[in-house]
Amino acid sequence: MSAIEAPEPPLRLTPTGWTLLGLAGAAILLLLASLTGVIGKGNPLDTVFIDPFRQMKDAPDLLVQTVWEGLVSGVLYALIALGFVLIFKASGVFNFAQGIMVVFAGLTLVGFYEMGVPAFLALILTLGVMFLLAVSVERVVLRPLVNQPDIILFMATFGITYVLIGLGELVFGGNPKQMIADQLMLPKGSIEFPFAGGFVALQKIDIAAALIAALMIAALAFFFQKTRIGRALRAVADSHKAALSVGISLNQIWVIVWFTAGIVALVTGIMWGARSDVSFALQIIALKALPVLILGGFTSVPGAIVGGLIIGIGEKLGEFYWGPLVGGGIESWLAYFIALAFLLFRPQGLFGEKLIERI
């Protein structure tokens, strides 16, 4: 007697699927209306939804220039986000202090140089300061708060933030400082090449920043996947109790993770500082890592990379092509708008794990 096969259930779209399908349909209808002349030039719908893409087609050199600048920003955002991911994976703590660590590392490097220390020796000494900071955080903050609720540890990182702000202002002052880019042998000038009837200019410091950040990301990925310490970090991320049961020291892991986040902060501070100045305003830029984390997922290294590129390129395109429609300033808030949209449709991010709790 043969078994009766149950009919397959009909394919049903989720509310998110219906929303995305509706948006895609609306975009196609707008495009067709514009091509057929139903929506003419100057119409508000054409101005907002069609004309920016027409500008991209008419001036591809400007499009490439804008995408390149967004790519550089996105790689640096991804590098900042990695500092958050490292600490969150190993301790379950969202480190709000990562932004000020970028500023503090940059100020320390410049401060040592202003004291008369050679640039590369100042770089080594700054790494030592970041290691001492990692040890201090583990001894003074994390160790006494073991097994406390996550919100307590999160608030502790707020305390670390304001301690570093106060210490930085006390030691280095509150005025912006110029990064020692020349002394660190970072390149200057630009490279121009013709493209599609125009020119694209690439700043050499941007090329160096993108390459250094990419190498840093690759090195961290290799460190996590192929080394014994990296495997221990992933074990701690999976379960603190299981890691302790096989002899992994949480205290050592936390020091290593915070020191690694400090190295990431130093590299980020150098790259951002070389493109502008080193000041406490950099911590605002560092907070752009929050939308990156929401897009990519708080525990995903690939997610940090992809999320950084989406935010970096998206905000540059938005500012250049849609910014004039609203008087500019899109770059300051577009990343958070994109993150809010992801929270509504995919709260776990592109690469995050979807957690289902049974009640």
C-alpha cells in the first residue's frame, strides 16, 4: 500500500516579503511612467525618484567618484564596528566606549610625538597605553561585575567613556590636533585618471586607509578562524561556562579582546585623523558603527564589513544626489534611517542569528 503524499502548502509571502514586493512594484511603475512621459521632468515624483538616477547615467565619472568616497568611509566604519563586534562576541557587552577609544588612541599618539618622541616609537608606546587600558578595564570594571546583568556591564562602558573623555581633556586638552600623517609616512596628494569623458580623483591617503583597513580586517578574520587564541575567543562567545569548563581563562580572554579593540581603535584614529583632525568630535563619527552593527548583526565579522560598505556608500550617494532636495545634511542621519528600516524588517541584521524563545 503506497503512502499518500500530502499536498505541498501554497507559497505564502511574509509581511516583509509583501512590503519589499510592493516597493519593487512601485519603483517599476515610476520608471515606466517617467519613460513614457506620464511623469514629466520637474514633477515632484520625477525629481525625487527618477532624476537622481538620470544624473548618475549622465555623469558616470561623478558617480564613480562618489562611490569611491563612500567605499573608503564604509571600510573605516566597518573597522570601527569590528571593535564593537570583538568585545560583544567575547563578553556579551556592548562597548559604548569604543568611539572614545578611537579618539583617545589618536590623541595619545599625537601627544607622545609632541613630547619629542619619534613617530614610530610613539606608535609603539601608544600600543602599550592601549594594553594598559585593556588590563585596567578587566581588573577594575569587568572582573568585579562578573555574572551581573548585561545592562550593568553596558552602563559600566558609559562610565569608561566619560573617564576617558575627562582623562583625555586633562592630559591633551580639548583643542583639535593634527595627525602626524607625514611622520608615519602616509602618502599625500591624489591620483587622477580619465573616466567616461570626465576625471576621477583618488586621494592617496584614502587609498592607503582603504588598504590598511582591509588588511586589518583580513588579519582579524585569520586570527579568529585559524589561531588557538581565536578559537578560544569563539568558544567564549558561544558559552562562558563551557569555556571555563575546558580551562579557558575569561580574564585573559577579556584582556586580549579589549587590547585588540584598542589596536583597532588606534588604526581607525590614525586613518580618520589623517583625513581630518584628531578631536573629540571623532567619537560622533565612531557612533556610525551602530547602524553598521544593526545592518550586519552584532556578532558577525562579515556583517560588519558588508554593513559598513552599505552605510558608507549609501550616505555618500544620498548626500550627493538627494541632499540638494532637502538642503543637505542627509549624510548625518541617513545611516540611522537605514538602520531603522532594517530593525522593522530584519531586526537580527543581514548575518545575525534569528533567536526564537519558547515560552
